[in-house]
Amino acid sequence: MSTRRLDSSQLAGPGRILVAVYAVLAVAATGRSVFQIIDRFGEAPIAFSLSALAAVVYIVATLALALRWTTIAWVTIGFEFVGVLVIGTVSVLAPGLLGLDSVDPFGREATVWSAYGAGYLCIPLVLPVIGLFYLWRGRRVTAAESAAVESAP
């Protein structure tokens, strides 16, 4: 992974939309986790702590994309993808491990990543795929541009 930054042309159009969606999800996840922790932490402390972790991941991913910290973006978005897959699977197959009474994505104990983010229209499942593709595409374009510059007379 490179420590280089994405250039400004890569943050235009789709990049700005991606940052905006991450920012909205960061606000939503933060609000949900803070409320759950303040209001009912004792009901499902593991699940609500994981919601708070998801909020932090979304905040860092938003900053990394907006500020073009490519390596940090790769790490946080990769972690997000693994997190939603693992937590989503555990919440569906064995919700009790997370302290959840049910799999209901809109339930009182649901978290951002439970049931693969179904309570958020599965955006938590799809967003990291888009984010990783965006980062990979940016890396490919930069490599191609570098090769073109090096081969120029």
C-alpha cells in the first residue's frame, strides 16, 4: 500500500459523493451508538460497543477520504468491510453472542453492522465495496499516469 495521497482530480464527482455518504453514515452511527450507550448500555454492552467502534471507523474513513490519506483509507475501509461481514454473520447466526435478543435490524438492540446493516438499507455492506473499488481505481489510474510520464521523451 502506498502512503501517497489521492490527487484533487480523484476527489471530484464520485469521490465527493463517497465522502458525503461516509460522513452521513458517520453521523448516524455516532448518534445511534451514543444514544444506545447512554440510554441502555446494560442491555447489550458488546453490541453497543461495536456500534461505537463502527462510528469511529466511519469518522476515520471519512477524514481519510476527504484529506486523501490513502493508506489510512485502505485500512479503515478494509476493517469496515471485514467488520460488517463478521458482525453481520454473527448477528444472524448467533445473536446471543453479541447480547442481542433478536435479529431484527430495526429492533431496540440492533447495531450499525448487525444483519449486514439492514437497518441502514444495507449501505454498511455495500459502501466499503464501493470505497475499496474507488481506492483501487485511483491507484490504477495513478500507476498508469506514472508509467506514461516515465515513458515520455
